[in-house]
Amino acid sequence: CIIYSTQINAIASKYSGAALLQKKLKDVEPIIRIEDVDGARLVLDFAEEIERMLGSKMKSVKVSVKCSFLYCLDQSFFFRLWFRFDYFNALLVNTMDEEGNFIELGGEFPLEENEHFNKLSVNTLMSDIQVPTNVYNKDPNILNGVYMSEALNDIFINNFQKDPTLTWQYFGSSSGFFRLYPGIKWTPDANGVVSFDCRNRNWYIQAATSPKDIVIVVDVSGSMKGLKMTIAKHTINTILDTLGENDFVNVIAYTDYVRYVEPCFKGTLVQADLDNREHFKLLIEELHVKGEAKVKKAMKESFRILGSLCNQAIMLITDGAMEDFQSVFEEFNWPDKKVRVFTYLIGRDMTFSENVKWIACNNKGYYTHISTLADVQENVMEYLHVLSRPMVINHDHDIIWTEAYMDSVVTHSLLLMTSVAMPVFSKKKETLSHGILLGVVGTDVPLLEVMKLAPRYKLGAHGYAFLITNNGYILAHPDLRPLYSDGKKLKPKPNYNSVDLSEAEWEDTEDSLRTAMVKGETGTLSLDVRAAVDKGVSVFGMVLTRGHGQYMFFGNVSVEEGELWSLVYPLRTYCETDIDPHHRKLTQLQAVVRYLTGKEPDLECDEILLQQVLFDAVVTAPLEAYWTALTVDEGMESAFLGTRSGLMRVIRYAGSEKRVGKKFLTPVDKENLFTVDHFPIWYRMAAENKPGQFFFYVPHDDINKGVGKFFGEIDGSVMAQLLKSGLFKRVTLYDYQAMCKNAHHHTSGARPLLSVLKMYPYFETYRFLLEFNICGLWHNDYVVDAHRQKKVELMQPCNTEYPGFMYDTSIRETNSIIKCGRCQKMFVLQQVPNSNLVMLVVQADCDCLLNSFEHNATVKCNRMKSQKIRRRPESCHAYHPHENAKDCGGMDSLIIFLNLYVFLVPVRLLIQDQ
């Protein structure tokens, strides 16, 4: 091993040029200054930057809400009636008929590809209108609303001119249309249907209502068989789709007895996050009808599990109510009526409609009749309008921020984003008590743009910043893995936006970090070094590492000395090119050069980072000549260098056709390149290695060739013996973001050693083992591979348990004999000095198969029920004394609102006549 150690270290030293680099650093020591990284100061600075950025987005939304169209409701209503009004329908724009003429609502709408908007073709001079297929696009309500919201077009444009970092701005109307800026050409699904309804989006629902506690009560008696039960299930699913992570829910089914559709949730409400909503949907599909309906017991159970928090409601789904249920309300809900009851009469039979309506009208709720599947969507949405009444009457324009999500419908993007939104109300005095919600205004904020404000280079190789919501769910975190591979296509996991911080920060076993952040506390915790600052409903945290990353050094050099324009690999974000549209076509290298040479002084660039990369360029410049002058031996492929500032120098000794690692350090090799929020794996590992030692690393794309695999897969019997001897210590780790086939997956048994000599890296710290070995074995850093599964459609989220191993560096060598039936296997292991390697020699003629390491998946009831600390939004609008509770559905509501829409009749006639 000593001879081998000498040989590999000599090769590494020769081709890396490490000695030359160390000499150069020694030469520039007089101009270097070293500073401690002040974590508390950094986290405050970054939090203030984030607050300023998010504040500018909120300002744009507020401007849109206050725009003149809110006051045009009364002024333009009658003026509107006397001329024809068309609009640009996003689905129909630029569509011609057979004669070459633009079809109605589909006029000429110029579109141009824009990199700022996901490289989509957009019109930055105009917004356009999207209408779902199930809504008539020339309905009087639609036409009137579109006309009144025309003033938003100029507001959106003006907002974008003031803040060029803005992305999509929009207005979602309560009548169903969606105004989007910049305008786009909308693409329907494969069946030609536009199913997108803005009123179902989380930003709309959260802005329109306060947090809700909901109990859904469904009748599963014999009379609900057939189409009625199908409609009922669809109604439940639609209600569940209107809930978010700030809401709590449960579902109760009843006949002559009461049962919870999920027995695990008996007697409590659970958070309506994506996991629980999808779980309920699966259980609802299994509901079957039988017996006689007794609603009284179900209502009593519902009242018992509702607490005393903000909006509370019971959703009763039935085809009739025959028994005497008034006593239940007298006992649990009258006279305060703190719980609203919404009733949904299913089917065409109206025999018990008065009873069902009476329940809603006497409990501040709303009654609807659903006779077909097509009626479900519009009727379910009515409850949101009722819950928004107190907010409307008070004119409380609460700003909300959504959880992280991917907009696969509008932008077709897999990037995580959040939305900021505000409700828009009618200010007409004569309808104030009805609390009419006009819609919701909002804008999207890519989370990558937020995290750019906390540059990783200041935090060290293993340091990072992260964002969570008030509920403890991750908005941005380097360990968030929201995608999985479905063949060659990446898809979002079903539960990608409901990953709790405790599921990524596994060291925080007692949730002390998570609890402090959710409560909005500030300070530091020593789980490594963490700090948190509360900024509204999202919370910012930062992680620093001991050792590398604890200090930063600076050196002053001139632009001319740096010669940065001669470099090929400046890979961080040095200048913000997205603010000014004229800068968006510049690469980072072009932007840096133009800024440093004074050609673009208005560019916003990171002065500290630029100074560091210039210094790195000067110090590392001699390596280019050194590498070029070397006489290269066979088998050497590349030499490379990376610095904290993101500068890379690379020389290729072999052509791509001869290289084994063809992807290594190429643009497609995301794992091994610097990015805005990422240090390469080889950099992270080497940064924590012993000074003066080389770190030997196997690129990920070579693992499938047999090199770099976890040794337990190669020879489980030897690995088990190494564990037994104390060379490795096994610990249990958990992955709460895994994807499993039928919620269960096994790793194949270990295979015998294929050759006599094997090189196996050891790791001095638990962290490196996790980042390299274990993650490389069971899951990738960013996606989970489902391609090898025979039935990809069966992949679903699961919690998995897997082993990790810590190496005891005090044991420098060991040997043993393993008995395998009629034969025995001998092995010898020694550390390779001055490296992270061990040499293992195994007798390979004795096959000892051992299924040592398995991959288990479990979903346990106690985990599903676990209620970690959450912090609900502070505002609550549950009731207003001036609220018109008589507007509770049925024909009465039609009479109430007749005066609002009677003047629209001539409009429709006018359009039809023309």
C-alpha cells in the first residue's frame, strides 16, 4: 500500500499542478486578507434582500388591485351597453377560418419568443383572456367582466416596466375568465379541452378565503347508488381541490352508522396538504352504498371534531334528509352559528330539497342542487364566495403567498415558484352585505430568483440557504428532490410541494430548528451552524459549515491582471442580466467584461464576487502554461481546477472519443459544475479533506460501469464482516421523498467480487458518506429513477429506510476468513496512506451470496396523524354582523342578484343580432 500510495500521489501531484498553485499562493500572501464569516450578519443581510425583492412583487399586486377598473364598475356599466365589445381569447388568437379571415375572438395577436418568460412566445404589449371549456366565452358575465378589467392591461405593462424582474401577472375572475400578462397562445389538451380554471388554483382560493376547518359528510346509503354516488365522489374531490396547507379537513361517511373514510384520522382534523388530499381521494373511490341514511349521528360527530379556529364548515352531500335534525343544531351550533353548513343535494329528485336547503339557510351556509357531473364545479365554488363575505364587507385585502408549485399548465415549466395574490371586491353599496368577490389579482415569483439573493459562495462548500412556509413546508432547499424520472421524461412527484423541513434536515431530530423557524424566532442553533429570520409567511434560514466556509480571503488585483475574458468557465452569476431587457442576451462572461471595462456601468454586479474571481484568475493563470507543457502518459484524460468564486480551468489531454468520462465537466454534467446555488461534488468532498492530501472521486456517470458502486452491492458477505469487525458502523437513515413501486421496493442481492483487487473510498465524516456513497446508491441528489421499474405508472410517494456507514479511521488494516458452506473466503484490507482509499484484496473463487441490505418502504398511521407545529396566517375573517345570511342558495339567490344582471340582457341580444 505504501508503494501504491507513493505512485498515485506522484501522478496526482504531477498532472494537477498543485505544487505550482501552492507556490503562487505563497507569493501573493502579502496582499491577502482573511475574514471570519459572520453567519448572523449574513442571514440578516440576505433576509433583508429577500424582503425587498418580495416587497416589490407585493407592491405590483397592490397597484393592480387599486387600479381604476375597481371604480369603473359603477361608472362604465351603462356606457358598456351601447357598443359591441370583443376581446382576445387566448385559445383562439391568430386562428383563421377556411377563407383566411380571423375567427371571432381570435384576431391577429403578435407573439415573439421571450427568454424571460421561459422562452415562450408572448405579447408584452397586451394581455389576453383564457376561458375554460365549460364556461361560455360570450356569456354576459364574462363580457362585462372582461370589459371592466381592460384597465389592468396598462397596469400590468407599467408594473413590468418599473420592475423588469416580474414574471406572469394575472387576474382571475369569479365568473371564470383569466386575464394573463403577457398574452400567450393557449394550448388545449390532447382532446381539445381547456380544463384550466383559475378559480381552482391555490393562489385564488387562499386569497379569497381565510383558513378553513372543513368536515365533509357524505351519504352512502342505498338510495345513493349509481350516478348519484359518482356525482357525490366528484363533489368531494372538487371540495378537496379547493383546500390548501392552511386548511384542515376530514371526511365522514354515514348510513345508519358513522365511519371515517380513514380510520387512522378518527376524531381529529388533519392538514389539507397535498399528501392527505390525495390519500382521501383514493379512499373515496372505494366507498360503496348500503343501508339507510341517518344524518343526525353524522352531524353530531362533525360538530365534535371541529375546534374553535377561524372558518369552520360542514359540507353535507346527500340526496335527502328525512329525520328531525333541528335538535342537533340547537345543541351544537345555535345561537352563535359559529359553524357554517353547506348542503349539496345530489340527483334529480327534489322531494327533500326544502329540508336540505333549510339546514344551510339556518346555519349561515349555502344550498346547491347538483343533478349532473357538469354541475359540480360551479356549485362547489359557491361556498368560497360565502366564506369570503366577511372579508369583502370589511374591505380587507389580505396578501397571501402560496406554497411552492410547478406551473405545468401555463408556462409548461418544472421550475418551482410561489405566487403572491390579493382579492378584489365589489364596492357597490347596494350589494355590500352580499359580499361580492370579483376575483383575485396575482403574480408569480420563481423561487430560484429568490435564492439567488443568498449567494452560495459566501456560505462555503456545504453551506446553503433555504426557505420554508409558515407551515414548515419547504419552498427552497438543496435537499428538496421534487422530480423523478419516468423513462426519459422528468415529472413532478405527487407530493413535491408538501415536504416538511424535518424531512430534509434529518439532524434536527427534536424539531428544534423547525419549531423556532415556524414560530418566527431569530437566532442560531448548533446543528452545524444555522440561523433563521422570520419574514411574513415564509421563513428564511441559512446553514454554515465548520472548517472550510468559516473564513473568506480577499486579494486586490486589477482588471488587466485578471484577464477574465480569456477564461472559458466563469460559472456563477456575477451580474444580474435579467433586470434590463437590453442585458438579457448577454452571457455572464460578456456581462462581466462589459461591466469591468466600463461599457455597461449600469449592470448590477456582485463586487465582492468579481474581486474574488479576478484574484483567482491571477493566482491560477500559471497552471495553463504548466498543463500545456506536460508530457502526457496514456490514461490521463483531463486536469482541472475550481475555486470558490466559481472559476474553472480545464485542459483535456484526450479527445472526447477516447475519454472514459465523456460527460465529466461538460455542460450536461450538472453534478460536477458550479452553478448559482451549487458547488460540485468533487469540490465539496475535497474541501473537507485533510490538507495536503488528494481526494479520489468517481464521477457519477461511471458508476454504472462497475466503478464507484457501494461495496455492499459487490460483495455483501465481506461488507457484513467489515461491519462485524467494527471497521464500519451501520446507522439507519430515512428518505421521506422517495418513490416506490406499490410502496415497496427491494434492492437485489449482493454479487461476488468480480476481480481480485478493488479500490474502495472511505469517508472520515458522516456527511461525505451521505452525499456521495449512500445517495449514489439509493437515490440521486435531484431525481429518483423510476426507469428500471417494470410498471412506471405504479410509482408513488413513500417513506423509505436505508443504511449508512461510518468508517473508523483508527483501524488501518484488518483481515478475516468467511465460511461459506463448503468453502471459505479470505480478505485483507489496508488503508492507502495520504488518501481517502482503502485497498481490499478478496479471494474471489468462493461465492458467498448474502442479501444484506434491503430497501424498505412504510407509511404508518402515526406518521400520517402527526401534527407538527404550524403557524396559521394571523388574519381571520369568519363572520361579519352585516352579512346577508339569507342569501343561502336556491331561487332566493336568483332574485337577489337579478338586479345586478338584468341590464346585460340587451348586450346579448345586440351581439346575436349583429
